[in-house]
Amino acid sequence: MTDRDPEKNFEELWQTFYDRYPFFELRRVNWTRQYWTYRPRVTRDTSAQELFNICCEMLDPLNDGHVELKAKLPGDRKRRRFTPEKQTRFEREFTKSGIKQLFKTAEKTLLANGFGKPKETQAWLLRYCRSPEFGYLRILELEGVKKRKLTAALDKISRDFTELKGFVIDIRDCPGGDDSNAIAIINRFCDRTRVAFHRKTKVGPSDDDFKPLKTRYLEPQGDAQFTGPIVLLTTDAVFSGGEAFALAIRELPYVTIIGDHTNGIFSYTLEKTLPNGWDYCLSYQVYLSANMVCYEGRGVPTDIELHNNRTDIEEGVDRLVSRALEVLTSQAAG
């Protein structure tokens, strides 16, 4: 049975964030101040519409794409959705159709450099092609695939490893997914056992209220591994599991990251429901690099900063792919 008491719902939302959200200081938000700013505006007579707006205003300064509030309000045909995430540079530059055009430009650039056309593998989320010297792997997402299909796709791709001198891995619009899938892919490019990253989960209001630190490892898997020069292409529209991928693969000393820093929201989401039936979620885990650096809010950095622009589409050349091939050619020759 739903409880529509506005005060009770506000209190529960605020308290859950107080107990489980680990990034108030990092995101420069005084959560107690937020309470005393917005709590007086909520009374037992506050309407659902007013409560939704108040909650959104309270959450807005977090600027976290893993924070979300969804509500079905009286008179609305569809559920309302709010996230305090600000639009990325990549999304400001390219619409959804523009992103499709960009990857067509990437394909055109690959074809002009002796590659075949990127094709879907046994695992739908991977697109692969190669030239006589280099491989190209685009990762669309990191979830929604069965392990056996991912393994089969990686097994097939790895048959080319001995013939290749370099590899481009492209995650520029990867929205995220499972850490296990990220690790499974990277393990095919891994030279030896290495720390991928660490993660800890917040369970209470104190700065010390975390579960014990967990460490994920990379280790070579499959019949063959590619351990030559690798370029990873990133943008600030790489989120969550895609960022865990970038955080882990950068531990390989032969990886160069080209593009823009990732978005800076690494955590899985904690999903909850308020007494009135509204759904919400929040970040509740801290990811740390192998050497214990937290990149939350700023993203995994690049080695070479370079942005795609709409002019790439007009000119028919994907500048990030071109730069990646220049780097690989240089490193292969060296």
C-alpha cells in the first residue's frame, strides 16, 4: 500500500542519500544544508507535483548521471524522469543521428586505411574488422550478452592476434554495463596478472561506513592474447561500466588513450522505491585505480586529448581513428 505523506517521502529520500551516497564532498554539496534549505518547503499539504519539484531541486547540484528520480504524477500520461546529469561535450556536439553519422565516418576512415567493414560478431555488442596490420574493435555496450557468446566472439577475434601489429579499441559512446564483461574483454589483451581496479561500497552515514575493499584483477585468458600497441578511443559520453573498462585497461603499459576523459560516474546504481511508489537510484560505490586514485566526477584521463567535431562528418575523416592509426604505425615501427 502506497503512503503519499509528502513529509515521510522527503525524509526517506534525503536519509537514503545521507546514508549511502559517498560523493557529497567530491561534488561540493553540503547535504545537511540541502535538508534545511528544502525541508521547510514540505508540509503534509504539499502536492505531488510540488514535492517532485522540490526533490529535483535538492538533487540537482549533485551533477551525477547515476542519480535519478522517476514519478507518475496525477494527470500525467507518462512517468516523469529527472537526473541532475549535465549534457556532455560529446552530446552537445552530436545528436543521436549525428553519432550514427560519426561512426559511418569512422567506417569510411577505416576502409580508406585498408580495413574491412566493421561487422557484428557472435556477441552483438562487439563490432570487429582488421587491416593487414591492425585490428579495430568497437564496444557498443557491456551488458545484455551471454558469457558463452562473448567468449565465442573473443575466441574468433583472437585468431587474428598473431598477424596484427596494433589494435584500436573504440568505446566512444559506451553507456556502461557489467564489470565482468569489461574484464573478460581486457583479459584477451593482457600480458600478465595485474590489478584492474578496487571498489568499496558505502553502507552508512559515516565516512568510514564502507564494506571491505574489493579488488578486481586482469589475467590472460584464451588461447592467445594481443599484447602489442593498443589505442583506446574515449569521450566524456563513456559512462559507468565503460569507465571501469578504461580504468582497467590503462593498467596495461602498452595502451594509449586518445580522445576526451570519460564521464566520471563509475558506480553501479542502488535502486530504491519511496513509500509513494516513486523510483529513484543513486551511486553508492567508490571505484579506485590500481594505485588507489579516485576518478569520480572527472573521469579517466587521456594520454592524447583530441575531440571529434561535426566537421569530421563533413570532411569524411574521423580524426580520432586517424590519430590512433598514426600512433600505432609509429609504435609498430619503433
